[in-house]
Amino acid sequence: MANNNDPTAQEKLLPGWLILLGALTAIGSLSIDMYLPSFPTIAKDLAVGSNLVQLTLASFLVGLAVGQIFYGPLSDHFGRKPPLYFGLGLYTLASLACLFAPNVTMLIIGRFMQGLGGCAGMVVGRAVIRDRMGAAGSAKAFSLLMLVMGISPILAPLIGGMVLKLWGWRVIFAGLTCFGLLCLIMIHTTMQETLVRKESTPLHLGRILKQYGALLVDRQFLAYALCGGLLQGGMFAYISGSPFVLIELHGIKPENFGWVFGVNAVGLIGASQVNARLVGKHTPDKILGRALWLPAGLTLVIALLVAAGVNNLPLLLIGFFGFLACYGFISPNASAIALAHQGHQAGTASALMGTLQFSLGIMSGVSMSLWHDGTALPLMTVMAICALGALLLHRIIASPEYHRLLKSGAKS
């Protein structure tokens, strides 16, 4: 296994390797964004209400959040590749089940199993990077991953809409089946195991629970994981709430919505690539601390203006773009610092971080559905609460704890 502090080891992370990890990590967004344009067609084809079709998205997100808890300890014991074989195999079979689902109940179950399998790539991808890199190197690698991951929110809705128009919604799941199968083949033929066998942890329930308990009281890990998770919660609010705000409230045509979605994704990608260069000159914590101010201030101001009756589309678009662009700085650095001191249990730590972050995303989505007043206020308020919460968490707990650990490490 490469030395985390060896700069030459950091240079060995090849572009092809990053592309594979990016594909594994992007399974979640690809599986969501590609079938979103099909909601009305699925409801009509299966003769159900749109609320039941929305449950197929909720069940997928629940599978993503729950499944990560299990893959972390498995990857720390068996290595990184075996859980990927199981998870991607389950994802591929579940995608095939969705393709032939005769009713919405089976589609909901299939989507849950998709999430349960697909999240293996998210957990193991982060753990592999932690196996090979130090904190600064991991921040750079996570930023480069977002270049690959960021393409899916741009292309997936457009491809999904095109496939829907030409062949129907079921072919979308045929495409996801092929994608899962391709990832399995690439893992087997090109991926190298990064966990040294002698460093694997025993697979005992008591030990696993103890590990998760220790992580939950680890101030640095928890603070940075939640810091990134709160911003992800705001992003999930944007994903679930922006179609109503932009299409129904402000009259953007459905066929043009994908372009707005894509522009914001370009902002996220661009910021993440700037971040990859900045981490060579500044610490991840310094970049993170500065990046958190913009989304907090921007969304708070817009939420207050919307509450005062200001209904301005350009202002909302600026807010969305600013929030998503800053996420490109925040997510890689928060993830890298959270995992920096978890080398002996990187899979378990990655799993808990992912579960916490997706749980916050689910909570923000639920709050959006419960609070619906026909304006943009619920969306902007949830985004502002998430951004302000992340800023306060970093200022009060995360950064002071990070520098305390640095000082104690220097003294030792």
C-alpha cells in the first residue's frame, strides 16, 4: 500500500483510475437524474398517481443511506474489491428488475435494491482514495473525482429525456443495467486491491458497533462529515425543489430545465477543479472555511428577500449557481479532512460519513415536501439553514478541533 505521506505516491493516482472511481461514485446521481424526466410517463404507464412514482426516488435514497453502513466494515475486513463485486452485482440485477417491473410496487422495491447495491461504489471509492493519499492529496483527488461525477447531472437528464422520447422509460433501466455490468468488468480487470491484508479489521458485530460508536464521538470526524453533509442536504433540497420553482413558478420550459441544471453542474465542476489546484498552496481547512461564507450569506439574503415578497428569477439563478459552485470547494475538503485520521478503518468511516450525509439529504427533501406554500421560500429557507449550519459547525467545532489535533501531533 502506498505511503500516505509520500508525495510520489500521490502522483501514482492515474487518470484512468480516477475515471473508474468517478463512475462508481456517480452511480447514485446517474440513477436519479437519468429517470427524472420519466416521472409523468411512468405514472401514466403504471396507472398510478405521481406521489407513488416519487416513492421510487425516496426508496432509492433510503437504500443508498442504509446500505453504506454495511459496506464499510465489509471493505475493512475483506478488502475493497469483494464488496464492490457484491454491490455492483446487486445493482445490476436490481436495474434489470426495474426494467421488467410490472407495477409500481415492484419498481419501488427494485429501486430500493438498486440503492442498496449502488452505494458500495460510493463507500469503497472514498476508502480507496484514503488508502492511497494523505489529507491534501485526498482533497485534490476528491476534487478531480467531481470532474467525472459532475458530468452526470449535465448529461443524464438530457440522455434520459432523449431515451424516453425514442424508446420509453424502461430502456433507461436497460442502460443502467449495462452501466452496472460495465463497472463490474472494469473493477475485475483494472482495479487493484489497496487494503493490505494484515491491516484488515476483524468482522465482529461488537467490534463494528464499537467502531461506529467511536466515530460518533470523534469530534473532528463528525464535525467535518456533518459540515459536508449539511451542504449536501442543501443540494438535495435544490434537486427536489428547483423543478417546481423554475418550471411551475417561473415558467421555464421543461425542455430547457436540463440546461439550467447543467449550467449549475458546470459551476460545481469548475470550482472543484480550482480547488484541486488550491490544495497544493493552502490547507484544505483554510479553503473550506472561506468557501462556506458565500453560500451561507447568499442563500440567507435571497431567503429574506423572497419572504419579503421579492419574486426575481435572476436572483434565484444566481443563488443556485453560487451554492452549487461553492459545494465544489466544500465537499472535497470536508471529506478529505474527515477521513484523514481514519486509515485503519477508512471503509467504516467512509460508510458512516455517507450515511450521515444522505440522511441529511433525505431530511431536507422531506422538509421540502411537508412545507409547500406555492413560493420559493421553502427551498431557499432550507438551503439557507443548511449553509448557515455548516458555517457555524465549522467555525465553532470543526476548525478549532482540526488545529488542536495538528498542534498535539506536532508536539508528539
